[in-house]
Amino acid sequence: MSPDKPNILLITTDQQRFDTAGPAAPSFMRMPHFDHLCREGILFSSAYADCAICVPSRVSIMTGKYVFTHGMPDNGLTSRIMGREGTLPTLLRELGYQTAAIGKMHFGPQRVRHGFDEMILPEDYYRLMHRLGLDVPQPMHHGLGQNELYAGMATVTESLTLTSWTAEQCVEYIRERRDPTLPFFIWCSFGKPHPPLDPPEPYYSMYRNCAIPEPVFGDWCEGDRCPEAFRRWQEIQCYDLVPPEIIREGRAAYYGLITQIDYNIGRVFSALQDMDLFNDTLILYTSDHGEYLGDHHAGSKVFFHEPSAHIPFVLRLPQSWKDRCHGATVSSPVTLADVLPTLVAAAGGTPPADVDGQDLTALARGQLANPRRYLEAMAGAFDEPWYLAATDGRWKYIW
């Protein structure tokens, strides 16, 4: 493959905190493949979702624009504000790439492609599981909800989980389904560690006896000092009443889900290695937002606190490139709008003039004339936001 048209693998997780991967993670965390990317790539230690909600973050990835620009500060139908023109897969296809979206996209309505040549979605997984019939247990038949902090065990074996299936679809695409004469762009999108917190064995038990970090409680998050909007969020699912021992079990399960993803990423990396593609594939790993996990008596995400908005972000450039900045750490604030210009530039293109994001390869090399000094954030609605915020990566203001 031509070095100016590297294969591109974008890996995203759903609801993964920054302090569960790389140097910020607990010492007991097992993340060999993320750690490998850090050794070979560039770790961005101040990466934030400028709207810590699923759909707005994914629209930022697809458009290269901040939430203030793309206009979706809450979950909704992506087709209302985004079509095919100017999206990440469309721009890469115009540069000669074949494009595939594999895993959780959260586009709406279901099956809208927004420029992807091929889409393999969780709905395909659930339909397959249903077709397998009564001989196979069905996934998520435990009754746990989508934003609960209670831990449970997967109701299917590891090989039948959505995480394993997502990785397998990527492996099949790399080995069998792509056109070998064209460079590829794969968005490998895992739906975990988003609750329910239901890892299979061995991941369910992997961290139960470890020194799980205790939740963090700001001196502002209780009583009269707690902002009304945040107090309502605490009370939505009684996050403020969940017992400490339940939080601990939930955190152990959450870590297990992340390690399961990392081990399955190893299968994708092995497929690239077997096809002699790994060294010269550009790989970017990040998440759409974080998870409170009991911090500040809260769960889920949305607000611009560290557990909710601060995300893991690492970029591994092809080995054939000069000045790969491998093993580097960049502390400047970056965000999900940076994904599009970074990947388009890596593919030999010029990002559209109207994007808000910046090319992170150029940032790491010190080639940006005006690197971002701070990032603005919000969520809710433009006429009545739940909060407005800004950070320079060290200091933060939330209103």
C-alpha cells in the first residue's frame, strides 16, 4: 500500500473514562494492546468530548465540527443535521478509500449510512442471536439497564458477546471482504464498556479482588452547594443512593469490559499482521465520552467533569513514516472533532475549510501555526443548556 494512502483503523469504545487506559489507569489494569499503541504512537493526555453524550460525539467524529457548530447537543436523529456530503467516510472515499462501519454507530434512522460503503451493526448481531434460537442463550437477558451501576455477568459465553462479534466482523473484513487493491478505512466501534456492566468470564472475576479505586466526591456535589441541574442528574436513577459495595462491584465489572475489548482488539491486530498490514496501518483509539462510576454521587455521563468528559486518545502512525513521534505524549487539549482532519490529512487530502478540528499529526510535530489553546463544551439545548464549560487541559470552568 502506498505510504501516502495508509490503511486506517479507527477504534472507538463507548463510555470509557480516561483513567482506565495508559499511564492514568490503575496499575492492575490489563491493556496490552492499548499500551502497545502508546509505545508506538502519540498519547494525547488532555482529550475531551466537547459534548459528553453519545450521538453528539459521533457527529463530531463524522463532521470534524464542535457541538456548537454541528448543532446536535443531545441524542437525536443524525439525519436531521448530517447527510453524505462532507462526512469522514465520504471524504476518504473521494481519496480512493473503501469504507466500512463495524459496530455501534448510533446513527438515526437505523441503517442511514452517511457515506459509508458498508455497515455492519449491532442489530445484525442481535438478529443472528435470535436466529440461533433456543439452543443458544440470548444476550442481556439479565434485566440490567443501559445506565445502571449494578454489576452482572453476561448471559452468553465470551465468544457470543457483542464485543467478540464486533472484533470478528473486523477480522473477516480485513481477511476476506475488502478489495485488496484499495486502501481501507474501518471504523471499529465497540458498544462497551457502556452499561449494562455485564462482562463474561474470565473478565467478570478478573478485577474483583483488586484494589479498586474509591469514588471521588467534590465538596460541591452534596447539599445546597450542588448545582440544581447536577442534583437532578444524580437523582434520575438514584445514583446518590447506590451503596459503596455496589459501586465497587460495578467498577470491577467496568474494568473487565475494557480489558475484554483490549484483548479482542488483539485479534484485529493479529489479522492485520497476518496480512502484512499492521506496521503501516494508521490506528487511532478513543472513546465518545466517559462514565462517572459513582464519582460525585453520579453515574452515566453528560456533564463536563473529568470522569464524564475526559477520554483516552492515542494515535499510532505507520512505521514507514518519518518523524512518527512514537512514544510521545501531547498535553494540548484535543477533542473528537480532530479525528476527521487528522485522518483526511493522513490519507493525502486537505480537510474542508469549515471544520473546527485540527490535524493531530501536525500538532504532535509542532507544525500547527495556531494550535488550540482551550476547548469549549456544552450539552442539553442551545436555548437552555444544562451547562457551558471550557478547559485548557489543566484548568476548567463549568457554568
